[in-house]
Amino acid sequence: VAFAVEIGWSGSATFGIEGTSASDSASGNFFGSYELDLEATASSGSWAATVAFANEDGSFAIDDAYLTYSAEAFDLTLDADGIDNGLYDVECAADVTLGIPSHPGVKISVPMEGFTFYGIVNNTTECVTGEVTYNFAGGVDFTMDALGFGLTFNSNGEDDTTSYGAQVTYTMDALSLTAQYGSLSDAGAGYALMATYTFAGGSSFSLEYYGADSDLNSADGDTRDAYSKIYGEFSTPVAENVSFIVDVTSTDDGGEGDAVTNWEAKVEFSL
């Protein structure tokens, strides 16, 4: 069989200083990190196999592996490492699955002019009884000039929950806006608002807000206030592939304590 192999890689090295308002954590701490991603894709006709490796702070392992089949009317992905379908960037403080869990599965995408439809099915096997549980997901994405709109739906067979999400994006010159919403059965809803402005010269400023009501924030059923998080970041280039980044995060997890603010100032080299 004749096939072609393409290899791509990317990575980063970071060094900076960080601080926090939490009374039980150290502030003014120097830190460093690095990340390396390597991806190899072999293709033969309409088929392709991809294996991706990730090395983050000393742990090098296979990050993903999947097969794809590209036809004229659809694209098919057979993912052996695990495929899921999260509700965009919506989050909450508690350990709640906003979507379907990641398991080996199949994804089919049908691209058409102006929109794309996709469907996902994966499964897990109970190690004692051997019972197989299936999870299903699907969605559609629309694009029209600077405006984008997406819908997604999940049926989690492992805990008999359903979830759905919606996303709206708008790009106008240097300004990018995103609004997201997600709901999990009768447990509650979460949302995310994001804005990024890119200045002439490559500097950028981002502001993000995440929220979840008290039901979604409380996986164990206890009483909590709503979860919220505000994230701000300013990034400016200091040389080719080198950026100076300052970010601040304020998180209120809905517990009895005060909101915690964390900050970072770092230099990042992109490989």
C-alpha cells in the first residue's frame, strides 16, 4: 500500500512569577513549564491514520490516536483513544460532566455550504457484568460572514442525563465576541462570555466571564451560591515567537469562603 506521512509539531516554554489571595497558598512564586506536541499522519487514498504525542512537564505519552475516512459527502472519524462532546467552554465548580464522557467511538461530519452537521456515538463496558453502555451526541454549526452559530446535544447513558448547548460568535475587524450557554437535564445551567481585542502590532486583550447557577454548581446536592469566574489577559510580543503575558483570574466557587484571585506575569516562547 502506498501512503504518505506528514509530521507536525508545536510547543512552548514559559517562565514567570505568580501570586494568589488565598491565605493557605504561597504568593510571589517563580514557576516554569514546557510543552511539546508531536503529530504524525499517514494517508492512503481516502483513509488516514493519526497518532499524536504530548510531552507536558516531563510526561511523554500518546495523547490521541484515530482513523479518518474522507468521502465527498461526509467525513468519518474512528477514535480509539476517546471521543466526547463538551458544551463548548461552559464550566462549573463541581465535578459535573457537561456532555458525554470520553470513550472510544465514532464521529461522522457532513459539511454543507454554510453549515456542518455532526453525530457521535461512544461506549463503555462495565468491568464486572460486561454490560455495554452507549452515549450519543450531535450538533450543527452555522457560519454567515462574520456571524457564527452552533447547537449541540448530548445523551449520557451512564447517568441517564441529557445536556444541550448553544454558541454565538461575532468577529468585527480586531474585535471577537463569543457567548455560550449550556444546560444539564434538570440540574441547572452555565454560561460563558468572551471578548478579545487585537491591537495593531500584535498585542491583544482578552476578558472572559464564566457562571453557573447553584444547582449545576452542586453535584453532591449541598446548598451553594452560584459559581462565577472572571479571567483577564494582556499579551504583547517582545520578539518573534516570544510574548510577555499578564493574566488575572478571580474565582468564586459558591462556597462559604471569599473569592480567590490569582495572577501571573510570564514570558512565553512558542516553538
